[in-house]
Amino acid sequence: MRKRSRFYRLDDALKHPDHRRPLSRRELISQGFRAGGATLLGTSLFSLLGPRAHAISPDLLDSKFTPYTSCDLGAVAGRKIPFICFDLAGGANIAGSNVIVGGPGGQRDALSTAGYRKLGLPPDILPFANNPASLSMDFTDDTLGLLFHSESAMLRGILEKASGMRGFVNGAVIPGRSDNDTGNNPHNPMYGIYRAGLRGQILQLVGSENSVSGGNSMAPAMLIDPEIRPTKIDRPSDASGLVDVGDLKLLLDDAEDIVSVLESMKRITDFKLDLVNTLVSDPSTEDQRLKDRLSCEYLRSADTLEKFSDPDALDPSLDPEIVGPAGIFSSAEFDSDREFSKAASVMKLVIDGIAGAGTIEMGGYDYHTGDRRTGEARDLRAGQCIGACLDYARRTQTPLMLYVFSDGSVASDGSLEMVNGIEKGVWSGDNSSTASSFFLVYDPAGSPLLLDEGPSDPMQHQQLGWMRADASVETAATPAANNVNLMVDTIILNYMALHGQEGLFDTAGFFPGQGLGSASNRQRYIAFRQAPSISAGMIA
């Protein structure tokens, strides 16, 4: 009798005999049992009088921030590079079969044959094996600057959706352990990116999951600011609903009239607030700050409507650059694949500057299912969503930083399966020691240059850390290699370096408690020099 190979379709839930029945939200997402529902957030005076209205962050008193009394209406002036996270929930493979990871010498410092086998690559397709059919003459591809395996499903998805990338994008991989099958890894850096100065026109952070981080993995506790908790955006109606004024549209046809009503509401609110005793502990300062905040909500609403009088302008499904004959997605694939509409909703808000930073969570990446095709299909779709973000940035000529991570990773036991005519290793189980994250930077002014420091340091900044010959993360290579909090610090440091601000990283008001060491040591954990668009004055 022949045993049939199991294969899960793209949106099938993953049922593992060695896992307990999924109970928590994170377990349901990582195994693909749950996609996440939609939540529409509105503003009302009642919600503003709740506990969060009193939780005014002391950081906002710092001189580098715009005080509440100005209502932050010009918050996006001097905009920084937009930032998007991809949170692949469940423990996806990144190292080896997707992004090449090597030893201390960088990506091209080959691991052992046994090590690559653990990463799902049999001897016939080792990264640097002879391959006459490839322009590189081996199984590597440097189209994105960062070295990928030429048979990577994720790379294939990226290049399927993103064109014209060579010479305009570069990236770096960071080998680093993280726990398997848990959302407790503090992978998400969005709060830190906000602290580094990125702002949006309507809101600051968005995420496709209704969580404190906006995704599956947590954000580092020391960075969380409840004032800017991510707004849930996972479909086009969530994006267009950001400027919904409710029943006012039924009463008034002219957007200018609606703006006038909202401004009048602000003036009435100001008058009534002057008569209110808020009973806060320090009336001379906190009382006024609380009243300013309540007042500003009306002014922000009026300002938002004045700038975006047509909600359709925020709807990705109506943007011909995103959906349509000449768009990134065809109408059929956009309507049929929820992950495409989710990614498009977040990417449009972030790249257009409506939001500062965003997280796109994708579930079902706990794919050690005894076959290879399940993981390949999901890596392909993740790549398509990453490629869509890169291509939309290209179409709008907007710089973009993308960060891709997962909670844990997988490994192969050496058994093989034929996928698209090539034998690859079957993912047989979780393995946190094979985990890595990576980031890509697109810049319409030209790809960022590596921060190489001479012949003794060839291309090592393309790979921040390394793996041992057996494909296990060398935990002593960098602070981030065995500490997810410091992985976040590394990403934020690299974001600031793109703006030429790495010297401010450990100063008061930014990250004085960082764990990456002195300024001279931190140079080893920076991939790129200042982004060309920053140097050219195209963006702040």
C-alpha cells in the first residue's frame, strides 16, 4: 500500500497531532483556524472620558514632540520613511530556503551540507552548488540586494508582484532565536519606530489584528504607549471608514458644511470644558492637558474631513494602481484572497502617509505538516504581499522599510518531497534555533549602501550575526541572537541609521535603556548608510 502525502490547501487550518487543540487567539491564528474579524473605531466624547483619556504620556511633554495644545494637525511635516511589519504567525521558515544565512563571514560563508539539510535544502540545491541554468551559476538570487535562494517561494512571490526592484532595494538578515508557537515573543517594533519620529496624517499605528501590537507577536513592554495603540485595519472598509462622520452625511451634502459643524462642536466643547472641574491631581497642568485633549478630538475630526472629504480616496480597492488591469492585483484575486485585501489596506494607509507604521499579520505559518507544499504555498503568498508593498512604493515613488519576522521556526529531518519539479526537505517540526528575521529597504533614489568597513569586513553588514555550521543560530554573535527585545532594538537602530540619526539612539527621550552597547559597538549592528532619499532631501 502507498501512503498518501498530506497536503493542506492555502487557507486550510493546520491540525498537528503533536500540538494540543488550539484554544487561545494566537494558537488559532498561527494554525490558520482564525483570520480575524473587523472592528470599526469611532470617536465620541464618552469614549474620551474613559480611563485612557487620563493616561496622558509624559513623553508628549518633551520638546521633540508637538504639544497637545496644537492638536498635532501638522504631525506629518518632515515625514520619515514609512514602515511596515509582516508578522508570520506560527513559526515560518526564513533562513536557508528563503533568505540565505551563512557563517561569520556573511551570507556567502557556506554552512555544512547537514546544516543546509536542516534548513530544507538537499545537496542538489545547496546555495552555492553549480547551477548552469542560473545567471549566478548557483542557487542564489540578489535581485533584492539581500541574497535569497533562487528556488525560494517567498522570493518568487515578491518578484511576481514587484517589478523594477534591482538597484532600488537592499536588505539584511538577522539570525536570532525566538520561542515557537507563542505570541509572547516581543518582536513588534512599531512603538519604537513611532518614538524614532515616524508620524501619520490621521493616525499613528495600524495593525491587522486587534491587539496591543497590531499583530500576533507582542511589542516590548517598555515601548508600549497606550496613547497610540494600533487601530485595527484588515479590509478596505476599515480604511475608508477612518473618515466616516456617520449621520452627518445624511443631513448635509457639502463636506464644508460638515467641517463647519465639527468646528462649532469644538467651540461649544471649549466653552463647556471651561466650566468643568476634572478633579485631577494637579489642576494647574493636568487639568488643562485633559481639556486640550478633549477639545482637540473635535478639531482633528474636522481637519481630517477637510483633508480627506472623500472616503473613497482611502479605499485600496478603488485605487487603480492597486486593483485593476494595470494594478498590482487583478480584481478577481483581490476579491478572492482576504490576505491580499488585508495587505493592501495597511500598505495604502502607511505608504500614502495616512498612518505612520503598520503591521500585517498572516496566519497559518505553523506549517510543519509532514509535507513541503503547504509551507511553499504560504511562503509564496507572504512573498506576494511583501512584493505588493514594494511595488506600491515604487509606483508612488515613496521610500519604504519592510520588516519580516515569525515566532520561532521549523526544521527538516532530511526527508524529501518534489515541489514544482525540485526535491526539497519536508518540514518535520518546530526548531527555534533556525530562526531569523530580515528587513528590506526600497528607495526610489537608489538602494541604500552597505556599511562595509574595509576588506576585513566583506559584506558582513548584509547579515547581522551568523549561524553555526549545523544551521543553529550562534547566540553569542550579536545581542539580538538570543534576545527578541534586542532584535527590536536592532531594527529601530537600523531605521534611525537610514535617517542619519543613529547617534541619537541612546539619548534621553529615545532609547536610553537600549541593550546594544556603546556607539562604537553598535556600528556592527547597522546594515546601511543613510538612505539616498534622505541624503538628497527627498524625505526627512
